[in-house]
Amino acid sequence: MIRPCRVPSEGTNVQPAPAGSPTLWAPTCTGATIGGRRTRRTVHGGVPIITISSTMRQPIPASELRSTAPAWRLKLIPRADRPEPAIKQLIDGASATTPLDVHVAYRGHGTVHFEPSPAGDFTALAPIEYREAFYFEASYSEGFATIVPDYLAQEE
């Protein structure tokens, strides 16, 4: 799982959102690394909604990491005058990402588990299948992305 984040305090990451968009903010608590396995939990309102576990069995060079593209995002901004979107775009952020400065990288196995919560039911995001997993820590920045389709512009 790759996502940009800010670190407001040690051990907590939150994902930034575009201005004006409704967002579910939830801290991602750094879990323990035990025997080469790292587990992270995202908690909202005291309820765990996402658990990601990965093994870190084999250190690898950054050149062996898989591409982070495509980096899809769905951008929805609501209208001010009625309950429907004013902007609805599928964004490809891959072209906007500067090259990764990888600090550490491992290959292993991984799982992700989604739970329902009062904020929403995330169980529909469960993976169809699992393949090999990569754990890495990297620095990068993002510029302007590419709008693949602008759904509302196509309707007008």
C-alpha cells in the first residue's frame, strides 16, 4: 500500500485530502515488527478498519521494486446548491510523482484486512488475490496529475 502522508506526531500518519472534499481521517498506528513481520492498523473512532501485515524476509535493492503506477484517485467535490457532485474525475497520479528515494526495501508476503465501522463498510475493498508483497520506506513528492476522464464534463 503506497500513499503520501504527513506525520503530525510520532507514530501517526494521516492522508492529506484535496481542499473542499469530504474526507475520512483516521490515524495509521505503527504496529510492532516481530520476527520480520510488520503490522499496521488504521483506527477510526476507536474501531480498527484496516489491518496490513507484511513479512520482511528478503532485503532487496530499490531497482527490484514494482512500479507504483498506476496511482488512481477518484476526486469528488460536491455542489454547493444540491446533493450531487460538481466535479467527478478519475486521476492518474503516476506522472506527477517524482522518482522515489528508497531508504529501505524488502520482499515478502502480505495481507490486508478491512472491517466495517460506523464511518463506513470497507469490507468490499478486500483483495481478489494475494501476490508477493513489498515493504519499503521512501521519500517523494507529487506535482500535478493527469485527469483520465472527467465524468461530468462528458455528460454536459
